Amino acid sequence: MSPIDAIVEELKSLPPERLEQAAAYIHRLRQASQAERLEALRATAGALTPAEADDWTKAIEDCERIDESGW
């Protein structure tokens, strides 16, 4: 049984008021996860200088090219 299946089975056995509490808790976990992702994005946005960003772009483009003579 997968973890999600086990959780669903446990939820099925809860009385309605506890099920509402579980749903509220899951909702808070989801919101916190989204907030953490947004904060990580805000913390790293603009971390590279334009020159560094250009270097990264060039490196990625170089990795995407296939060197046919290298095969």
C-alpha cells in the first residue's frame, strides 16, 4: 500500500470533526509549501550579475550542441 493510500484509509476512519481538522492542517501545509517556494525564488532572484547570467546561458547552449566528430 502506498503512503497516500494508507493516509486515505486513515482519514476514512476519522469522525467528521477530526476530518475537518485534518483537512485544515493539510491546507496549511500546502500553503506553507507554496510560501517557502516563493520565498526561495525571491531570495535568489537577481543573484546573478548580467555577465554571470550570460556565462550561464552560453554554457547551457554549449552543452546543447552535439559534436558530431566526437562520436
